[in-house]
Amino acid sequence: MTNASIHTLQDLTNRFFQRHWPTDAAAAAPRWTMWEPFLSAPCPNYNRNGCYALLGGKQILYIGAGMAAGRPGDRYENHGISTRLKHVFLADRNRPNWHKLKDLWRDRGVDGAYTLGFDECQYLALALEHYLITHLRPALNKNYKPR
């Protein structure tokens, strides 16, 4: 499937969690959060492990996961999604707390993002990423080109 919308992403995520979210988990399964205003506000879930979706128009162009592999207290703690998104944007030196897209992503039409951060069951983030990519086949995920 290509040309998937955020609604399709949310529906597939709900289906995934119905199958895989533990019934005895302390919290409900996480939900997608829009990054707004895009690039001029802090990235939602920046300090959590989780998934992100890059949009162009209203279509999902790319799905990724950000996982901090560090131990408590080391330099990668609390740097999940935000660290991974550094391949997409840079700090805007002319405007504090703003970001700008790297040329590659701007040229591909990226103009928005959603994130989903895990407080528990973080191991499911990588499985969710794989599930969403195989079902949505976003145009910019290299390993899952549309057929």
C-alpha cells in the first residue's frame, strides 16, 4: 500500500496493539502525536524510545524507529526519537529552538511528522516499525519499495 494517510497509520497501529500490547501493562498503549508546529516546537516524545512517521502533504512518506540503547546515566539515556531524527533535520542557528529539514528530506517533500513514544514495553517499537513498513510500504523506506 502506498499513499497511506495518518488515519491508516493509526488504524494499523491500533490493530498491532490489539494483538501485542500486554493486557497486564500498567499504562494504555501509546498513541501518535502530531509535531506541531512542525520544526518550530519541540519534537513530541523526543526523549522516549518509539516510532516516527514523516509526511508529505497528508501521505506517509517514511516510517522509522528511535531507540536509545544506552544504560541509565550514559550519554544515550533519554535520547530515543530525537537522536534518530537527526538524520532528517538540523538545528536552525538563526532561530533558537527551531529546526530545519536537511536538503534531502526537503527535496522529497517532507512537511510534517508524527511520533509515538513508549513508556513501557519499549521492545515493541521495533516490531511496530516493521509491521507498519510492511503494511504501508512508504515511498521513502528503501527496503520496502512500493510494488
